Amino acid sequence: MSASCPDFDTFMEGVKKRNPGQDEFVQAVHEVSHDIFDWIEDKHEYHEAEILRRMAEPDRIVSFRVCWEDDDHNIRVERGWRVQNNNAIGPYKGGLRFHPSVTESVLKFLAFEQTFKNSLTGLPMGGGKGGSNFNPKGKSEAEVMRFCQSFMTELYRHIGTDVDVPAGDIGVGSREIGYLFGQYKRITGRWEGVLTGKASEYGGSAVRVEATGYGAVHFLQNMLDGIDRDMEGQKVIISGSGNVALHAAEKLIDLGAKVLTLSDSDGCIHDPDGLDADKLQWVKELKLERRGRISEYADKFSSASFTEDGKPWDVDADIAMPCATQNEIGEEEAKSLADNGLCALVEGANMPTTVDAVEILREAKVLYAPGKAANAGGVAVSGLEMSQNAERVSWERGKLEDMLADLMRDIHGKCVEYGQQDGKDGYIDYPKGANIAGFKKVADAMLAFGVV
Ligand code: NDP
Ligand code: 2IT
């Protein structure tokens, strides 16, 4: 049989045609396929089996109506989705996002990325993602609870411990996971580890809350070790002020780095003195408990300023960590970062950097860690939560911290193995390494299954 081997541009034309108006999904497929095409050029088995084309077509997408009643007794109607992208190496696994910007395209890109990320962890997890355009901001506790219950009343029939195991993402933290889990248990009558990111009282794993942010800093530490550069004193600019951003900041401060910025959808704070553990504790209470706005930081600490609609990317720094959302860093921001002599950009968020911006960083030899590698610590500890639930045990915090550090070292090692560039002064192409290593495991499993 002759291998059908389209060139990259023809392949992408097909992806665009089949997914009209789904820019985020097309962007994610472009970013991965670009690297994979080079690598599989002489590997005919992948072409013959149309592996990449099959990976870029979700196994299924469930879309549903979510009705709920607000506190003023108005009937509200939102959309819910679960995108089950690929379960070649394990049950579908990936978070739920509640945010007004959620569309099918956003969830398809996230589920596609998750497939490669979960493969990189080395744990048996396929890729999925779900969520709703529901906006939890400004809603009462009772409204959030009613929404979560209504969402789960449809979702429960599509998930299961060996089928699909959702978790949190933007707008879904331990409060929402509690309401979702309570409703699953109520409908099915079963206690099982069908969601991760649960609180410790009912099966949640130690270190899951911190794992994404801490893991991204472990990844950064491994990158810096590779170029003999100390973490101590590094100036870091962070976007976002949610779960990932604040736990990245916590680990950075712990390791002696200087965190200069945080942001939310209203704007950005810049504290030239840097955050310390006390200031960070104040922000955690503000954002994670009081659900306040980051602008309040500048009212509380006189060393800081707040810029409405501002972003951190023009602040002079050694390290940038985008930890808010997709496409935060475009060409202009990447140029400004490169011109300021940035050493490394580590993605806590999923796809925060556009394709053109990545090219600018690559050319400027900025070390660039893509989200699917750098933020994989969260889903990795979710995988460990699944194992603990299946065994009906709870491991100690210290053991999980060590396991997280080891997992991130392994992921870094895979990126180096496949991302080493001959004749390029030792510059590691981390996205290429992550894409190839993530692809290979899933692709080989799919080859073993034949045409299914
Ligand atoms: P949170 O909801 O806890 O925090 C999100 C933060 O990003 C908030 O500060 C929010 O601001 C800001 N933000 C969200 N959307 C926008 C937007 N459109 N424009 C500007 N700011 C925005 O989410 P997480 O910290 O959990 O997630 C952050 C990123 O990390 C996402 O890309 C997510 O996919 C990724 N991620 C999360 C993992 C996890 O375990 N939670 C694992 C791996 C990746 P505001 O308060 O104004 O809404
Ligand atoms: O993007 C991600 O990896 C997550 N939101 C975490 C997914 C999970 O299942 O823990």
C-alpha cells in the first residue's frame, strides 16, 4: 500500500475546511502538526493509518442545554459540552471550564491539547475537556450550586471512572467540584472517583490544588538547571491571579525568585518590590476566598500600581509565566519580551502564546516551555488522585510532592530528548519535543488497535 502523505499546508487546509469558524481548534492543530509532520516524514505507518487526521477529529462531542433558576426566579439557559477527544491510552481526562468565552472551538482545542499533555505524564489518561458559557462571576452560592446540579444532571450519563473523569479549570475550583460531585453521587447512588480536584474530606489528593503552579515552577527549575542559571533573584512576570498563577507565585517566592506582577480580566498590578509570602497570602484570601479583584492589591500595598486593562508583558523581567487564558501573548507582546532580553517563558495556561509569537521567541532563542509540558503537573496529580481513589487510600503530602517533582523532571527529560536541535548551540525546542513525545505514545496505541 502506498502511504498517502499530504504536505503540511494541504493537511491544514483540510482541517480548516472541516472546522469552519473554529479558530482556536485550528490553531492548536496547526501548532502540533507542524512539528509532527517533520518527524513522521519517513515513518510511513503513521501516514498509512491517517493517525494525525484521526487525532484531530474528536471521538465525540456531547452538547447539551443547561437550565437553571436564578435568585430572582428567572429561568436561565446556558450551553454545556463535553469533548471526548481520544481514549487510546486511558479514560478521557481533562477539566471543566465555566466562562462566558467558552465555545465548542475552545473546548475542542483544549481536549486536543490535553491528549498530548496526558500522554506526556506517562500515566494512563486519554484527553477530554468540557464546560459551559455560564459565568460564575457575580452569582450567589445558591445560583452556582443550582447551575452545577443542572450541569451534572446531563453530564453524569457520559462520564465514569473508566470512561471519562473531569476536573476543574477556569471558573471551576473546589467549590464547583463539590457541587458537581454531590449531584453525581445523588443521581447514581455511587461514591466513586469520577471527578478529581475533590476536597481532602471526600477523596481529594494532597497537592492537587497546588500541582499545576508548583509543577510549572519545577519545569522552569529543570530548564534553568540545563543552562546553569540560579532561580534565586530571577525577576518573574505572571499573568492571572487564579489557582495556577497564585501557586506558581508561591513556589517561586519559596525558591527565592522575585514575582513582580499578577493580573485578572480587569487589569494588571506591578509591584517593583516583589511579592513576599505575606502579600501572597493576602492575595490568596482576596482572590480565592473573597473572590475580589486584583486592583485592590494596589490600594492595600503602596509599592504597587494597577493598570486598567493592562498586561504584564512590557515589564522588564527574566522569566514570563502566562497563567490566565489562551492567546494572551501575540506578536507585539513577544517582541517586547524578546527585546527586554527575556530568558524563559513557561506556560501555566493552555495555549497562551499565538503561533506567530512562538516563532518570535524561538528566533530570539528564548527558552519556551509549552503548556502541554509545563502545566501537566495538575492533571498528573489528578491521575494520582484516580489511583488513590481506586485503591481507597490517601497518600501523604510529602510523597505526592516528591512524585510531582519526579513527574515534571521526566516530562522535561522527554522534551529534551525529542527537542534537541543539532547545530543550534544546544537550544532545546521544547514544543517540538513535547509534541513528538506526546504524539508517539498515543499514535502507537492507535496503530495497535487497527482501524477503529
Ligand atoms: P482560575 O479560574 O482559577 O483563574 C483564572 C485567572 O485568569 C483569573 O485571574 C482570571 O481573571 C484570569 N482570566 C481568565 N480568563 C481571562 C480572560 N479572558 N482575560 C483575562 N484574564 C482572564 O483558573 P486556573 O488558574 O485554574 O486556570 C488558568 C489557566 O491554566 C487556564 O488556561 C487553564 O486552562 C490552565 N490550566 C489549569 C489547570 C488547573 O489545574 N486548574 C491545569 C492546567 C492548565 P478573573 O478573575 O477576572 O476571571
Ligand atoms: O488543563 C488541564 O490540564 C486541567 N485543567 C486539569 C485537568 C485535570 O483533569 O486535572
